[in-house]
Amino acid sequence: MRRTGFVALLLAAVAALVVPSAPVVDAAGTRSAAIPTLRVTRQITGLTIPWDVQVLPGGRLLVDERSGRLIVWRRGVKHVIAFPTSTVWAAVETGLMGLAVDPSFTSNRRIYTCQGAFTAGGGHDIRVIAWRMNASFTGVRRLRTLISGFPTTTGRHGGCRLLITRAGALIVGTGDAATGTNPQNLRSLGGKTLRLNRLTGAPWPSNRWIHAASKNRRYIHTYGHRNVQGLAQRADGSLWSIEQGTDRDDEVNLLSNGGNYGWNPVPGYDESTPMTDYSLPGPQIGARWSSGFPTLATSGGTFVRGKQWGALDGTLAVAALKASEVVFMKFGSHGRLLWTRAPAALQAFGRLRSITDAPNGDLLITTSNGSNDAVLRVHPQ
Ligand SMILES: [Ca+2]
Ligand SMILES: [Ca+2]
């Protein structure tokens, strides 16, 4: 993996020097379409650590701030909508995080949040809640908590990313709560991807441990993750996660039902352990892309769609916080990394957290600088 990571890093470094219109040459020497010029506009401004952005009907965008505000934007105007912000537990990296809009939103008006929450016993957890948006897009009403009890400590490594697959499953990417035993513990919801029914909250029927005695275990789709910050589904239906490494090895993983991705930082919380420890019992699945040293602090990502993207069509666009860029990663049909590019046009906006593809194929990206943050719109031309 180190060699792969180093090669990826080298490719990324070379990519920064490539002019935008240069044809892409992959590892096999095949030339493909050019990378288009990217026009980047600040579509929504004046935000403070927006975590996620999703698309609503009528040209509206749904944005949340980690501190607990939920915002609907339309035609240049942003409205902070009615939402119980005081019930969000926000600390360190945790707060109001991943969002999802139901594919049947126009009929059921449902949206989903993954967020820190206060528990009845005076503690806190991280949970996924289903809400109903009112007809005027000015507020939401809580429908139900779909799943709760994701572990927490200080708020470090709280995840939490949501993705609704084309089959209608809700995938949840969680963090390990900086607790070493969580990722390999199949009774803990931390350091996992979970798969469930988005309407009822029931575990997804084809989950590997659907009949387990442990209720938590029935939800597990994959395990052995550190802090899942991104989830994406490729056109072929495959599911991918993006997570942050220690001082090395951010990872992009191709998810396999029941797979172990090898994070086991014990005893205590030993961050000198490898991101994928093959010495653990049984098979571990290595990353499809790894940053090597240093990390980029990879976060959200999505697969790019549309011929207008030229050579970037079909790549996984990955936002990076620390590196303050977007890395477009081209994977082959079997998931092998072919090349990466980090266009200069996306290196001028500071830390980048989440990427969503709009219906027309544009990318929507949240910045995460702490003040005057924005939702960027990226349009290829
Ligand atoms: Ca791993
Ligand atoms: Ca092993």
C-alpha cells in the first residue's frame, strides 16, 4: 500500500503542473479526453463550517452548519429554517453533519440528518434522524430516530456521512470516536459503514450479519474504519468510502459486504498502527487509493457524471480539508487506480469538506475555513 500511496502522491504532484486542457494519459499509456476548464462560483456565502449540501426541488439547496443550523437556499437567498438546534450535541468534530434527501421527497418530504444528540441519561451519542420538510420549506418536523447509539467521547472522529443508494438503502459512515476497540468490535456502531432501511430504520436484509443476536451487528455493512467522511456510489452500483488517515494514509475503499478494512489501533488509541493491519485474524481489504505521507485529510466525495466533464467523467471527486483541493481519481472497472488530478482551479478556496453532484452534473462543494464559508458550484466549460 505504501508504494501505491507514493505513486498516487507523485501523480497528484505532477497533476498540479498539468495545464487544464492537456489530454490525460493513463498508466497503460492510453490518451483520453481533455480535462475541461472549471468555472467555480461562490453560490452561497456567509456560512460557518457548512458540513453538507444536498439538492431539493425547485432549484433549492439544503445546507447544514456543524453548529446545528439547517438552511434552505433559493435564488440567492438563504433561510435558516425551523429546526431544533438546541438538541444537537456539537463538540470538536461532531455536530450536525451528513444530510440526505429522500429520492421520493416530492411525495414524502423526508430528509435525514446524522448528528450529535443528547441522550436521556445525560450523555450524548450520534444518531440518524428522519424529518419531514413542511410545504413552504421553512421548517422540519421530527419523524423518528432511525438508528442511534453511535459511540462518542470528546466529539473527535464522529463521522458521519449519509448516502442513499440507487436500491434505496441508507448507508451511514461512522467514526471510531477515537476509541481503539470500536472498529473491530462488531457490537459497536463506531468505525463502520451501516446499511439500513431509510423508512423504517430496520437493518438491510442482505447485510452479512442480519441474523446476529447483537442488534448492532445486524446493521454492519463493513468494519475496521477510522473515521468515514465520504460515501459514494459509482455508475456500476459499487459503493466507496473515503476516510482520514493518522499522520499517513488517508484511504479510499471499495466497500464489500461484511468486509474488514483493517483499522485496529489498540492498546488504548495507538495511532502508530497502520490504517490497514493485515496481521489481524482473517482477511483485510486494502485501500484502492492511499495518500501515503503526508495526509491530505480527505473528506467527502462523489462520482462525476456527464460528458461535459471530459476526462473527469466517471472519476471520484474527493474533497480535502488540509490539502485544500479536490483530487479527481480515475479507477478502472475492477477498482484499480489509474490516475489522479488536482486542478488548480479548486485550490483557491481553503479547506473543502463535502461534494455533491447537482442534477445537471455540476459539483457543489462546502468550504470549511471557520468564517465566511461558502457552497461552491463547479461547472465544466
Ligand atoms: Ca484500512
Ligand atoms: Ca489478516
